[in-house]
Amino acid sequence: MKKQLIKQCLALAITSTFTSTAFAQSEVASHHNEPRQPNVLLIFVDDIGYADMGFQNIRQDVVTPNMDKLASEGAILSAGYVTGAVCGPSRAGLVTGRYQQRYGYVDNIGPYILEPGIEQGLDLSAQTFGDFFQQAGYTTGFIGKSHDGEDKKFWPQNRGFDYFFGFNNGAADYFVTGRNMQNAKKNAYSSIYRNDDLIANFDGYLTDVFADEAVNFIDRHKDEPFFLYVPFNASHGPMQAKQQDLEKFAFIEDETRRKFVAMTYNMDVNIGKMLDKLEQHELMEDTMVIFMSDNGGDPKDNGSFNTPLRGTKRDLWDGGIRVPFSITWKGKIPANQVIDEPTIALDITPTMLAAANITLSEKDQAQLEGINLLPRLTGTQEKLEERYLYWLTPMQAAVRDDDWKLLIPNIHDTRNHMELYKISEDVSESIDLSAQFPEQVKRLKAALDNWNADNLPSQWGWHKETYKFDNNWRGINHDK
């Protein structure tokens, strides 16, 4: 009787063990069968003009085969805009998904402030796209150029990114070798950090170094959803290219243009390294890849071209704010698309979050001012709804809808001169129609004023006249 009871107990224990093991195996299998949240790779480049990527089919001297292939596998957004005509404001709008003027971030951090005590840097109450992905359980990485406040509380590792490798400045040297730690501390211009730790020097060319870091990040996190933001400083000055790349473009006579094309080619090669790594790990169909420039090019500074657009970096003619823009997600976004409706960098965050199936709190959702482009990209929406897009710099203001664009070329001019363009037909902004269509001027100016009423006055910058706006532009006389 006792032996029989022992046998029954053993049988029950064995059955229980098998059942528990089977259940656990079932749970694991079920977990593995769950659809993986997609990765996002966001590549944000520096001072690349509208004509300076091969997929734009404008210039013949640029060689960007990796980006051309990537863009052809998804959608090219031909009327893609950024929110600022220079680095800092443009990046502030991108990372928050909100017009940076809401925080008074109108110009790059500079020598002038609105009033004593203002600390320059993106408002710490603003959530970044790094915060949104990090809070959703993603591993987040930031590799490249940051251009925000000097205090480290503004830096990427404290604004939603698990890993930061790069510099916090408007520009940096591409070659830094043999530098000791003492010199590295003195030369903040080219200081490279890994999170909080200063790196004395790096071997090689900075664009290569950033891409190698990005490839390593993908390797480390291939088995979990990640958000990787790679803001290359190429092809911003200083104009420093690798000799082997310069030799490839020896046929270009203009030295500055030759350096720019060589630097851009090198950047494309390095983008290819990241794409190859995604392919190696069979992650291309699990990864949305977004490419955009931070503002238009400046031919005098770096030899870039904005053809056929008018204006350059720092302007609110389209040459300063309309940039190469593409979004690719194999198997989800049909290939060989060109979307001509106006889009803006503010749309990137809602689109990425929708792709990742991330739902924000009501408060965070209210912060976002762009739209989710995914329905348009996937073909479930035939056309984007018409809307206004807005810009404000220390010198200019502009607004556009699908057809019309109103530009105030000098907001300090008491004559209140304005220009009106049928931008859908006149991409070069060559014919001012303000006299012929005063009703359009009135309509667009009213929309611009209404938008600007919710903005803070410019908090800092490089233009002292910024603080002498008339009351209509919410400025305060800095000299009082």
C-alpha cells in the first residue's frame, strides 16, 4: 500500500513536471511567434542641398548608389521640408515633433539672449522621440552630431537615449589623431564623447567612425527592437575629405565642390555599411529607414547645390528648407513612389510611432504637430489632407499650403513687404504674385499670425536684431 502510494505520488510529480515544461515551451513558442516590433533607423545629414543626392536626379556629379537604391525601394518625398533653415532649430523640431518656436528655439545657440538668466538648450519639459521609444521598451541609440545646450542635461544620453556617441557642437574636424586627453579637453570643437566620457582621439575619418559605431550598435541589439538615430555631420564644413575619395572625383574642377562630393560619397558608402548589416541579420523587412537633410545647402560654405530651388541655408525660400527626404520599409511601403504633397520633419515622429505601434499619453500626443504619413506611404490614403506649414527665423517668416507660399523676407522691415508664390507651379519662387492675389496674401498672413501667437519669443541667437521685433512678432528690445 505504501509502495503504491509512493508510485502514485511519483507519477503525479512526473506528470506535473511534463505539464509545466510543456506549458513553458508553449509560452516560449507563443512568444517567438508574436510579431516583432520594427526597428527604426533615422539618418539625418548635414547641409546636403536639394540637388545633392543621386535619387533626386538633378546633378550628375553626385555619386550616392546606396541611398539611390534605398530610396527606390520606398518613397521619395519630393516636397519634404524641415522646420528650420539652420542646424539647431531644425534638429529641435525634428527630435520633439513640435515646432521649435513653441520653446523660443528660433536660432542656433549663440552670444545673445533675450534676458539675463536664460540657459540655452532645448526646454527640458519637452519629450524627444528618444523618450517615446525608450518608454516603450526600445533600446535607443544616438550616434553623430548633437547641437544643443552645453550643460550635459541637454545631451542625448539624458534626453531619451541609452547610448550616445558623438559630439555636441555645430561642427567638428573629420580627422583627429594622436591627440592626448589634455589637448582633447582644450579643443572642445572636436570633442567626441561616449555618453559622459570624453574620448581623447579617434583613428580614422569621423564619418567612418560614426558608421562603425552604428554597425556595432545594430550587431549588439539585433535581437531586440531598437531605435537608432544617426545624425552625420557630413557634409557640413570643415571641408575635409579622404584622399582616396578626392581622387575619385578629380574631374570636378571646383575644389570646394570636389570636397563636398567626395565627403557625400563617403557618407553614402557608410550608409551602405549600415544597410548591409541590416541585411546580414535579415532585418531590412523589420526596419523602417528614414533619410533627411537638416536644412538646405550653402554653395559658398560647402559647395552644395539646391537646384532648382531659390535661396540657400539660412533662407526661407525653399532652397533653405526643402531637402532630400525618403522613407523605406521593405514589404510595408511600396517601392518606386514619389509623393509630391508637402511634408515636414514634424511628420517623422508620428510616422515612426505608428509603425512601431506605440501609443502615447494624451499629454505627449498633444505635443506632436506633425501627421502620421504611414497611410499615405502604404497606399491606404490617396492624398494627404491640405494643411499649413510654418517657418520663422531671426530674419524671415513663411507659410505654405498645397498651392501657395507666403514669405516675409525681412520681418524687421517696417514696410511689411511680403512675397507670394504659386509654389505648386513655381518651384523656383521666381514670380511674386502678391499684387495679383491680395486675398491669398491676407489668408496666409492670418494663418501665420495665428500660429505665431502661440510661440515664445526668440530666447537666444546670433542676431541681436532678433530682440527688436515689433509687437506683432512678440519680440522684446534687448537693449532696454
